[in-house]
Amino acid sequence: MAKENIHRAMGSLAYAIAVADGTIQPKEKEVILQLATKEFQLSDTDSEWINAMFNQLEAQHIGLNEAYEYAMDILEANRHDYDFDDATKKRCLSFMKKIADAFGETDYKEMNVIERFEVDIAKF
């Protein structure tokens, strides 16, 4: 899996968590990019993949489940092209949890997305 595909998937998952509580705050997008840059040690070009994916989904008013399924489709379709190992899975989960925690208490819908992802990536 090319790094860009992981970044696109993480952008989609970040969007799913952000939209889970019903509203996406402008500050939330900024924090998500900061968390992504730190968690995945991204260059500016790499972080743009996450930002572009997030913006595309937001502009199209995509729902939580559709964003989640899109991310999983990307990961599934590309899992043999990139070593989606345990360390990468842990980074992805850590990233998602940090997003959920970034603006106060984690909402039950956000937690459901994280738990669902944890189950789904175990299959990879």
C-alpha cells in the first residue's frame, strides 16, 4: 500500500470521527492535521493527502458510515502493496483515539468508530 493510500484512509477515518458528534469545528480540522503530522511523522506533502481527503468528504457532506467504509475499502484494496503491520495499526488507532479525545470527552459514536476499526484491522 502506498503511503498516500494510508494517508487517504486516515483522512477518511479522521473525518468519520469528527462528524460522529454531528458537527465539524474549524479548529477540529487544524488539530487533526497536527495530530496526523505528529503521529505519522508526515511531511507537508504527506499531510496534504489527509487534508485533501477530509476536505473532499466534508464538501460532499458524506456521512460517518460512508466515510468509514471508504477508508476500509482503501485499506483492503491496497493491503498487499504496503506492510500494514502491527506498528502501523497501532499508530492508526492511536491517531483515531487522539482525535476523539482532542475536544473533551469521547462521544459514544466516536468510540464505536474506533472499536469497529480495531476489529476490522485485526483481519488484515
